[in-house]
Amino acid sequence: MRTITTTAELAEFCELAKAQPYVTLDTEFLRERTYYSKLCLIQAALPPASGPKSAGGPAVLIDPLVAGLSLEPLYDLFRHKATVKVFHAARQDLEIFFHDAGVLPDPLFDTQIAAMVCGFGEQVGYETLVKKIARQPLDKSSRFTDWSHRPLSEAQAAYALADVTHLRAIYEFLAEQLEKSGRAPWLAEEAAVLLTPETYVTLPEEAWLRIRTRSGSPRFLAVVRELARFREAYAQERDVPRARIFKDDALIELASTKPLTEADLGKSRLLLRDARRGDIAAGILAAVKAGVETRDLPKPAPEEPGRPGNAALSELLRVLLKAKSDEAGVAPRLIASAADLDAIASGGRDLPALHGWRAEVFGDDALRLADGRIALSAQGGAVRVVEVP
């Protein structure tokens, strides 16, 4: 097992990779104590060498924790358009590289998305693909170990390398399937989202949109917005998890009680002790005050018009989605979510499910069903689309 610990060694490996059609990659990281993931290890493998007795191309571990090691040769490989960078469930990996250097690997192939397009189900795991495609066992016992500890054990190193060596067979199989089916452009549409910098940026002023609330009161939402804004900015600046500042349930409680003083904070049932004094307490009180006094009130989401009447249409859309996804051999969730179906039933039209390849598979017929231009019929145990005269 070769571990790269110098910039010169990394540059040599990356030059080899640039001469290959693809390279498989993975990372190990920690995030329990930080806002941003701490990169602990990078794994990479080149395509298998030719010949029946070949053990495959070079597979290496890259140790980013070694002092003096620059990842710039890797980032230069990421920019190299002639080599496809292959990951499984790439989003968290890419987020690390984006925040470290503002670089994203292009072109990108995500085997989890490709497997969904090829009919392997929703959010299929790497272990499942190893068993079904590579037909190899996979030891996951080292998955939750401390990857920042050095030296790595032999078990850790073997586990890490397996995440990129088996990935080669998975990539080659899925790439061939996509080529045969003509669905490579579908994957490219999905990869475009992962290659968009905005995917990895959480703006403090938008953090409140992820908070689940039961009240639609504009004033209440204004306080939620300001509290979420403060928490996100504080977490980013100090690189600490949001939950270490205060959790969502405490945020909702604060927005409801609207504390004015530190004494009021002391009455909270859900606020952590450290948040009742000091910088966090001051930030909470300032956020509550800003939310109470602002004239820029958030607008609650409008109630869906005629929601009871749309429930039946939503169910019909679910039936259509299942039929279309089965017909296309694509995971339904990749095409549309339950929220998408409800939105279409309520008149929503600016949705991913209605554009691109999704429109071809499902969206166009979904709109025709919503407009009453087609109906659904059960024929021989299958659901069929019937034109309405």
C-alpha cells in the first residue's frame, strides 16, 4: 500500500492520471467538531492495467495531514478535462475541495447518480454496487474510525483503498450502460448541479429557509430568520457545528418566547448552558431584537389553492411517476419528490421534474395529466396513458 506524503510524489501520480481516461477518487474526513469537514485522507486509483494477470493500475493513499504537502497537483488534475474524475456520492467530497481551494473536479462521474439512472434504486450505496457489479465482498468495519489518527492501521488502509479500487469496475460498467441506453446526457445534467459553486455555499441570510416551523406568522418567521442568520454566521466564522451553538428546537423556542435579557435566556428549557452568556447570548438577544423590530417581514408560503381537491391529482401523479419510472428503469426519487408532485398538482411549473430529461420521462405527461388531456388506465396489470378526446 503506497501512501503519498510529498508534493513531488503527488505531482508524479497526477501526471500519470492525466494520461488516463479516468481516475477514481474518495475521501475520509471528520465533521463532528467543526462546521467545515476536516480532510483526513484521499484515495485514488488509475484504470486497471491491460492483461489477464493484471492487478490493476496504481492505487494510492494521499495523506493531506502531512506538513508541507500541497494538494495543488491534485487540483490541477481536477481541472484536466481529458480525465474523468469518478466518485461515489460525491457531494460531501466536493464540498471539501471547494471550500479548501475553490476547485471542483470536471468532468465528473458520480456512480451513485449513474446507478439511479440505470435502475439500481434510490440512493444506492457503494457496498451494494460492489456486490452487484464488482461481485466482491466489502469490509466496512473501519468506516467509523478516527481518520485523523496516525499511523493508520492496515485495516483502515485496506478499507480506504477498497473504496477506489472496486469503483473502477463499477464506473466502467455504468458508463457502458449509459452509453448503450443513450442516457449519458441525463447524468451530465445531474453532474452540472454538483459542479455549481452555489451548491456548496450556505448564505447566513438564507439559513432560516431550512428550519421547519409550524407557525406562518410573519413576525415569528422574522425572528427565526435573524436567529438562523446569527447562528450560521457564528458557526462559519468559528468553524463549529451549528448544534454546538444552539439546536433547531432551541431556535424555535427562542423565536416563540422572544427573550430580552440574559435572565430571560436562563429560563429556556432547550438552550445550552454556554449559549446563555457571552458572545452567543449577546448574538441571540441582538437577533431577537432585530426580528421583533424589522419591517422586512418574511412572507409565509402561500397556502396551496384548493388543496383538498388537489390531493386526488397528487395521488394520480404518484401513480404516473411509478409507471414511468418502472418503464424507464430509473429510481422515482431521481425524477420527482413527493413535494414536487404536490406542487405540480397545485399549479407549480418551475420545477426540475418538468425540465430536461425528466420532462421527457415524466414531466410532459404529468402536465398533460394535470391539464386533463390524458387519463390513466389499468391494462393487464400495468398502468397505461390514455389520450382524452
